Amino acid sequence: MTLSGKAGLAVIDVQEDFCEPNGSLAVKGGRELAEVWNDLLSLPFAVKLATRDYHPQDHISFASQHSGKQPFADTLMVKNPENESDDPFTVTLWPDHCVQGTKGCEIIPELDQSKLTQVIRKGWDKRVEAFSAFGPAYRNPRVGMSGLGDSLREAGITDLFVVGLAYDYCVKHTAIDAVEHGFKTYVIEDATAAIDKSDEGLAKLRKELQDKGVTIIDLNSKELDA
Ligand code: VGL
Ligand code: ZN
């Protein structure tokens, strides 16, 4: 295929809080990928979007909002705020991160934002977790959707390439959602970094992505030939 015309690139959550040295939820090896992302942004994708995790201070995913709960160790069952009988989700509780207006919420300066066609904010509804660029995972009814599916379709995009941070959370969920929204979806694995870098963790992640219809490629793959 040729990238031009029908392919979009989604650069997920390349923000200070997901990067060393000061990020509250830093992914090792994240900031070092900036050059790779900038190179990808130079390819002829028709849409080049970045996302920002964009939480209010009292977001439900912060352990600090739940007394006695510890980040990473504890989870919380979260219902669809618009329909208590929709499937609830068990969410991991995190350190406070990507709070609107803070340094941690900023896109890292190493990313060349001048190449972006759009920036999408997610995670702004304090009632729900939202790993995916398309919005939270509730389906009945959908809540807090970003409108990304429609805007990509209107732009004529059929294929979406997903990179950024973190591979095992927001990259994963954006890619799985993109398949559900009908896009031929690729994760460029060497343009992502995971929180859980264990072999077992990565093997499970790859299988889950492939089972859901996501194609895992790398920077040398022919799919990226312009
Ligand atoms: C993310 C955990 C919490 C991510 C966002 O961008 O992968 N992970 N919020
Ligand atoms: Zn978050």
C-alpha cells in the first residue's frame, strides 16, 4: 500500500508524566523515542494526530481519590455513569498524572508538534477511565467519546498506525478500538514502550492485540513504504 491519502498516524500520550526523568508515571525508554516519532511524522500520512491524557485533579483513576488505596497495587470497579447495568470495568489506580494545567500534562518538547494535524484530549471526564483515543470503553450508552472515529472517516482514512506511550495501556486500547471502528490497524512496536516490559507481559499483550485484529509491525516493515 501507499501511505498517502488513506493512512493516519496516532502518536499516543507523549507527555512529561509518561517520561523520565520527572514523570509521575514514567515509561522507561519513552523520551528516547522522540526521534523515531518525528521521523514517522515526516512520512506522508494524511492525518497525523497526537493525544493527551488530560485529567481533572479529582479523576477516578487516581489512587489519591480513594482512601486507603495504593497506586499500581489496587484496582477499582467502575460502572458506566449513564447506565449502572452496562458492563463495569476494573481499572488500575495510578499516581496522579497528566493533570490539566500542570507540566506533567504537556507534550514533551522533543516531539515536533508543528507536524501534527490535530491534538485530541482524553480522560477529561472525571467519572471514567479513558485509555483509548476514541474514548472510554463503555458501550451502552457510550460516554465521553472523542469523535475521532467520525473525524478519521470524514478525512477518508481507512488505515491507522498507532505509536507512543504506553504500549500496554493507551496504545493497546487505542489500537483495539480502532479495529472496532473499522480501521485496518497497525501498532509499530519499536515506536512504543511498555510499562510492563517482562517477556510474559509482552507475549500476552501481542497475543491480545493479534486476537483482536491488530497487526504488529516494526519500523522496517513494508507497510511504511511511502
Ligand atoms: C496511560 C495509565 C494511565 C497511558 C494513561 O497513556 O498509557 N496509562 N493513564
Ligand atoms: Zn491517565
